[in-house]
Amino acid sequence: MNQNEALILYRELGMRSGQADALTELGKLQIISGGSGNCPAATESFREALDIYRALGRALDIARVEAALADLENTDSPN
């Protein structure tokens, strides 16, 4: 099962925690598979995961996703 399939399944089951985890992993894969061209998709995945983690109060996961978003912003910004 890939991350897209997992995300669909978690959404159908209403499992918010699984959705956030799948979105986080999907964001990582979008960066790896598409390089900078997929950063907008990865950013969207991370932001959606972050919203869910905040609603669930998962502080460690919030910090991890915020760090991933900061890394993306630093990658996208010209030096």
C-alpha cells in the first residue's frame, strides 16, 4: 500500500492520526520523487498534516512537521 492509498483509507475510516502520519510521509516522498518541482505539493501535505497534529495536540509531530516546512522554505528561497 502506498501513502496515497493509506491516506484514502484513513480518511474513509475517519482516523485523523493516520491521516496526518500518511500526509507527513507523502510530503517526504513528494520532495524525494519530484525535487523542487514538487515542493508546493509537499508543502500542502505538510500543512494539512500540521493542522491535524495541532487539533490532536501531538507536540512532537507538530515540531517535526514545522521543521520540515522550514527546510522547504529555506530550500525554495534564493541565497
